[in-house]
Amino acid sequence: MAWWQGFGPVRLGLPPLDLTRAALGAALGLLAADLVLWGLGAGQTALIAPFGASAFLIFTVPGSPLAQPWPTVVGNTVSALAALAVLAIGLPQLATICLAVLLAILIMALTRSMHPPGGAVAIATVLAAPGLSFALIPVAVGSAALVLTGVLWQLALGRPYPIRPKP
């Protein structure tokens, strides 16, 4: 196989019904997360863009180690905290973004909470330049609401989630 063929589309292997269920679950998960955040006074549409990627993982590939509750909640939260720490240094925005993602990846690795959307959470945190409470609401609480909805959704479908990977 030539190297350039690796750039072609990859077949996910999910039947259309499963893809439809995953898409519906992701939409409901995001709605549930937003309702929880709104109920806590976070304002109208408190979702952050990385939640879309977290929802994709939780509802489309729930067996992935990257989609489990610990990496989702902890990975997203420590990434926001890492970004807030780098923001406090007062560097230019691009340097802050790069260092925030670097630190987020290192902390996720140390906490065994690797969650790819965490890198996006770090960027979103820098761009929003929020206060410390941002790591709790919307990041930690929104991530937990997505996970809880994922648990309930998969339970309703008769599928296991979370799934503990074999050691």
C-alpha cells in the first residue's frame, strides 16, 4: 500500500441503526448537559465546543478507553485547570494555547485520564479567558452530565457502559 492511501476514508463498521442511535444519544446528551448547566445558573447555552467531541466518543464508541467516565470528566477538567494555570502567566495568546495543550496532555497522562477533547478544552479555556469556576461549571459538571446521560442511554439500549478495559 502506498503511503498516500492512508489519507483515504476509514470504514467505522457501525450499522446504520447503531449510528442513528449514537447520533440521537449524543444530541440528547448535549441537551441534558446544557439543561443541567442552565439549572445551576450557567446561563443560556453553556455548552463548550469540546463537548461535541466528548459526546461523539461516549455515544459512538462507548467501548473506547478514551470514552470512559474517568477520562471524560477528569481529562476535560484537568485540561481546563492546566489552561487556567498557563493563563495566569500572562503570555501572548498563541504561546498560552500551545503551553496549555502541552500541559493538559502531560497532566492527563499523569492522571490516566487521556481524553482527546481535553486538548480542545484547553484551547477553549484560553480563548474564553474565564475565571477558576470555569473548570467546575461548565467543564466538570457538563462532562459528568454527558457521562451520566451516556450511562442511561446505553442502559436503555441494553449495552454496557462504562466498560472497564482489560488490563
